[in-house]
Amino acid sequence: MASLAHAALDEGVAAARIKVRRHKQLVMVLRIAFAVVMLGSWEILSRTKTIDPFFFGRPSEIGHKIWVWATVGTPDGPLWEQVRITMEEALLGFGIGVGAGIVFGLALGRIRLLAEVLGPYIKAANSIPRVVLGSIFIIWLGLGLPSKVALAFVLVFFVVFFNAFQGVREVNEDVIANARILGANRRQVTTQVVLPSALTWIIASLHTSFGFALVGAVVGEFIGSIHGLGHLIAFAQGTFDTNGVFAAMFILAVIALGAEFLITALENRLITWRPSRRDEVAL
């Protein structure tokens, strides 16, 4: 009987794995089909002049533009150098913004007086349009790396801060009280109870904040720079090169998707205790 039960269990597990694998294959096929339909329709509409290719571009020309940039170079130099510059600005702003956002979110979430004093100032700073800050940073820090990092930092900081702050406030007070009863001091409660509990909120903010870091770097380059993908977009816009604008946007999208894959892998590694939901949709 036991052997029959084990055999039935193994068959059930194997069937479940096949079902999951087939579902993933179906999703991948549908994703590719969606992209083919969208790009194919765009290409056909452009070639038949249903839409003006001068204003809307053409997928084949966009691909050709990326190929030329990768093999011959861009107006500003090698494509990989432009990608490196933008990535350096975005990663620095992202790293500093995440670190500062977590620290300030934990501090204000744990210290009520500090939150009451600084809360209005943080909300006021968050309400300032980012484009205005980009112009200010250009004036203060020049056209180089620091101004782009500063703008990326500002965009990332508030996203991470508010998530970390809310995550700290959502921690169950009974869990904190039990930790104190067991002899944990304030630092141990913060690092071993509050931070792990708020980690879901913090990780969730990273999915959005890296995109904002890219936006900050590109907008800063667009406002004033001599290199980077943002400058490529500004140059293409100035020469009415629609395909060039879309080509740079496509490269940025690939970078963002790669970062999203890495952040998701980090999330799965750090939050291994979180139960998977059957109705959860992976985007």
C-alpha cells in the first residue's frame, strides 16, 4: 500500500510539473506572438503610409539604427560607452537613494517625534517637480556625472523612503512586545524584527525605483549633457530622427527589463519564507 501511495504521489508531482512547464511555454509563446503582431502591424502601417513613417518611425529602421550604433558608433561615440555612462549614473543614484531611503524610513518609522518634526518637510520636498530639480542640479553641479546622480537619487529616495516608512508602521506591535519581553534591546528589535518585517515593502519599492533611477539619469542627460542615452535622444529629437528616439528607448527598455529580472531574483532569495499565491501574476 505504501509503495502504491508513493507511486501515486510521484505521478501527481510529475503531472504538476508538466502542467507548470506547459503553462510557462504557453505564456512565452503568447508573449512572442503579441510582440510579433504589434511590431508587424506597425511595420505594415508604416510601409503602406497609413501612418507617416517620418513621425512614427518603422521597426525595421529602428533595428537598423541600433545595428549601426552598435557596429559603427553613435554621434557621441561608441554605443557601449553611452550605455555605460547612463548605467553608471542610474546605478549610483539607485544605490545611494535606496540606502538613504531605508535608513530614513526606518528612523522616522521607529522614532515618532522625528517623524512628526520632519514629516511636513519631506512631503514638501516630494511635491517639487523633478524637472525643476534637474535644472537646479545642472546649475549647482554642472553637466557631468554628479548632477545626473543627484536627480536619480531624488527620484529613488522618496519611493524607497515611503515604502520603508509604511513597512515599519505595519509591523505587528505584539511581535515587537514579545521581542522586548525576551530581552531584545532597541537595536536588536530594529535589525531582527522590524527590518525583516518591512523587507517586503522595501523590496517592492525596488521594482519601481530602478526605473525611476533610469528616468532621472536620462532626464538629466536630456536637460544638459554631452554623453549618454538621454543625450542621444535629445540629439535624435533635434534632428527629427524618430527612429533614433525609438532606438534609444528600446535600449533603455532592455536595461530596465534586465534590472527587473535581477531584482526579482534578489527578492526570491531574500524573502524565501513568503508563501507563493496561486492567483499571483508575474509581470
